[in-house]
Amino acid sequence: SQTIHQWPATLVQPVGSPLSLECTVEGTSNPNLYWYRQAAGRGLQLLFYSVGIGQISSEVPQNLSASRPQDRQFILSSKKLLLSDSGFYLCAWRNSGGADTQYFGPGTRLTVL
Amino acid sequence: KQEVTQIPAALSVPEGENLVLNCSFTDSAIYNLQWFRQDPGKGLTSLLLIQSSQREQTSGRLNASLDKSSGRSTLYIAASQPGDSATYLCAVGGWMDSSYKLIFGSGTRLLVRP
């Protein structure tokens, strides 16, 4: 069966510090991968998606970047965090050639102080 | 640009009541529609997925309907239980820029009182 992992679970970082959040998927090959951010009391905003290794598409201009160094690994990064980067970050995967359901990871709660 | 709205934002009901959550979307050219459940501080769990050619899907006490022409979907929960308390998110799926993406509503926060 497929499993999706995210770490860390929670993170408190000062403004201006770097960020690296990791997401890995097990039990599937060549998944489509997604990074979302959920601000307090709001819906999910798609940040990045990837259809393959090294292929990243950005949805909104922002202070963040994403990379996919391996087939089942998706990384969200920032060189200098802003207060507005605080939120709940969710990674999701979907079969590239199958059912359309997206499966979500447990999320990372990021607080920038 | 697709926009998804969920009403009400919050709902409190006594245990045992049947309830309906609403979702509306502005662009009827959708591929599918998905309902998710989110518990506080957790990720999302997929509840039901309705393809654009379908009218409804059922899973246990949950029934989701889709009316593409009017841009509406409803999630019906029968005989609600305290364990149903969570935030319910509606998401419209579509192909944009040759990739499949979900556009989410802001959710309905449900509290079922014992």
C-alpha cells in the first residue's frame, strides 16, 4: 500500500532563516506530487506541483521554491523566511496514470516568529 | 478562474441529525469534484470523488451529489455522530496547463454535539 510522509511535523523558525520541508511517498512510482499551504481559517492554496524528477511548476509568486531530486521525494525550501510564510504545509500525491484521488500527508505546522 | 465557495463556514448540530453541506463553483467545466475531511492539525482524508459524468456517490452514511450545470455539490451526512466533527473541504478537479489540479473551498467546520 502507498504511504506518504512529511517531516518535520512542527517547526518554529525566526524571520530570515532558511527552510527545508521534506515529503516522501512509498509504494508507488512516478507519482504527481503537490505542495499546498493552508493559512488559518482558509482553504488550501496550491504552491507547487511536479509531474517528474526535476520538473517543478509554481502556481503563485512567492518566497518559496520546490525541488524533486528523486522520483518519490519532494522538497519545499526557502532561503529567508517571512512572517507570511507561517501556515500548515501539506504534501499530496496522485497516480499519474490512474485514479484522480489525491492522497495527503500529515502536514507540517510552520510558525515564523 | 475557478472559485469554490462553501456554505456555511461553521455548523453545530445535535447528534442524530441529518445535515447538508454545500459547495458551489464558478466554472462548470470540471473534471471531477472531491470531498475531504480534515481533523484539527491533521492532513486531509478523501471521502468521496464524483466524476463529471456522475450525479452522485455514496459511502456509508455519506452521499455527495453533483450538478455541473448549476455549479453545485452537496454532501449529505445521515444520522450524524460526534465522531463526524471535523472540517469538510470541497475541491474541484480540472486540467490546467496540461496538469491535473484541485481548487479548494475554505471548508465547513462541523461540530456534532452529543
